[in-house]
Amino acid sequence: MKTVAIIGAGITGVTTAYALVQRGFQVTLLDRHRYPGMETSFANGGQLSASNAEVWNHRSTIFKGLKWMLKSDAPLLFNPRPSWHKLSWFAEFIANIPHYERNTVATARLAIAAREHLYQWAAHEGIDFDHKREGILHIYRDRVGFDNAGKVSRMLAEGGLPRRAVTPEEMRAIEPTLNGDYYGGYFTESDSTGDIHRFTNGLAAAAQRLGVRVYTDAAVLKVKADARGVHIDMLREGVPGSLDVDAVVVCAGVASRDIAASLGDRVNIYPVKGYSITVHLNDKASQAAAPNVSLLDDQTKLVTSRLGVDRFRVAGTAEFNGINRDIRADRIKPLVDWVNQLFPGVNTRTVTPWAGLRPMMPDMMPRVGKGRLPTVFYNTGHGHLGWTLSAATAEIIAETISKS
């Protein structure tokens, strides 16, 4: 195989293109948007968080989802309207509860491997993405949450990730701007944060310099594949066109499921909507009052990142509502209220809301590998950890294609 097309120019597609061109492949990267990273890779929480490797396949997730079903501001929101896709996904989600510990350990290992590649690529290509290596602090308001975190820490340690318990006094020493009463926390010094959109575009530009053809405003209409190669029909800038290559890698986020089905593969991705706000720190007082250390609030399931001097990102929540990108005011308000409560010195007058669809597999593990046909490959389904895992899965799929 010499020529490879990649469908999707989000973080997984761009990292895959970079890993393949480094191995000497002729790569074409396709995306329906005008620029890379315009969907789920646009405004996520910003965390490169091996410490958030715990998969969601746990009985407590089911109980919390049922409890929160009728609360519009709940961290987890489930639209009860049935569909075969939703039912099949949840059936597989429940079936994977016995693999909770195994998959959490595996995800931690993958996240640790990923960040080393990502750091090296950014340094080598000179990509400025507001990278902040200040660690991630998980905060807990009660003993139950703190004790559960201790159990998760043991799994993370098995995966090679050290993190330490900290007292409320130590938490305030780590992040002095944090307001409120807490039982305790866990601090992962090796984790970091950054602007996923800036990184994705910076790496896409680097890949182009190395010879990757980036076709944006290119809507893929149909993909046909057999053992000899792949034919792709598309609309590029509104003009019909086609592309013939030796192989294709599907990195198309929530669209991956339909593309896979057309190629004879089952990739049971469900779109789980998440929200974020970017608080614009337009005055010195707000800049001083916003945290520099990244946080994960276990009770509200919100994460934060400080992006440069004048931006503060808060993201989270999970909404099971199909392909729906609407930005709901009742889902944004809890994020703004959270900032007001925990960081009262931050002015939230200027806030940019965003919503994106996380491509989630039922076992919370990305689909990385070959399809039914020898010319079809997948690197998709990373869920809420696409930013964290992408560099490692890109290396895995590139190496798989090199050996095919």
C-alpha cells in the first residue's frame, strides 16, 4: 500500500495523517468543513488526562443516569425516546461492565504512551497550542467520592500512572484560587492541558509541509472498497469528484458508524453530546482569579483548562440525544454557575458556549485496526478521550497499515 485516504480531519484524522506520512505513505486527508478540527476537536475541555482514564461501564453510571433522567441540568442526561441504535448501544454498554477494570487499566496505558508522542511532535514542529504542564487536580466534596477515587487510583497505578491523594490544605496550595469546602483530592502532576483546535491545525499544517494533501470542504458521498483498493465519491467545494487509493482510514467521529456500515463493518458508535464554555478573561482581576492548574470536579463531572492568559475553558456533561448539536441554555447555565461559585473573582460577562458530539463505543475503547476488507482501517470511537489518546492510536494504526 502506498496511497491512503483518511476520512475526517479532527484530532484522530490529523494525527493519523502525520503518523502515516512520517512512514512514507502518500496521504490525502478529507473533511467536509473548510478547516481541520471544526467539530468535536474544536472546543473540548482541553485536558490531556491519563488520570481520567476510568471507563464509564460501571453500575453506578446506570443508577445515576436513571436518577438524573428528568433533570435538565444533570451531568448525565438521557433522552428516553427509544431507537434501535440507542438500545443496542446500551445493551453492549451493560455487557461491558465486567470489563470495567481491565479497560480502565488499558486506557491509562494508552494515554501515557500518547502524550509522549504528542509532546515530541509539538516540539519538533514548533506547534504553539497553549500547552500547560501544571498537572490535573481531581476534587471531591465528600468521603464517598474520595474513597472511590482511591480505588480508581489503584487501577491507574496498574496502568503505570502515579497520582497522589491531597488534603484540602494541599489542594489550596496547588491551586490557590479554588473556592469552596472539599473533603480531599487527587493530584496527577504528569497530566497537562492545551488547546486541541490550535494543535490540530498546527499538526495539519506540518503534515501538509511533509506532503499530505488536505482536501477541506470535501463532503464524502460514497466509499466503495474491495481487496484491490478504495474508490471515494465526494463533493469538493460543491463540485463532484472522486479519489482512488490503496486504502482508507475512517476517522470520521460520529459519522464513522454509517461509513463502516456501507463497507460491511459494524462500528457501534453513539453520539454523546458534551458542552463547554470559554470564559474570556478580559481584565486583570479575572486573569488573577482564574485557576492555572486543571481541575476535574467529580460531583458535577466538569473539567477545566487555562488556555493562555485570557481564556478559561470549562467543559463536561453527557447527553444521549442522537445527532443533535443544539446548544441548550439550560445545559450551559450550570457551567457558568459553577465558575461563579468556585471562582467568584472571574467575570463571566463574556462567555462563548459550544456543544460537540463525542463518538463513543459501548466499551469506551476506541476502534483501532482493520476492517472486514484488507484495504479498510479504523481509528475512531475515542469518546471523551480523543485528545488524550489520539497520538497513540495514530501510531498504532499507522504501524498496522505499514505491516499490511
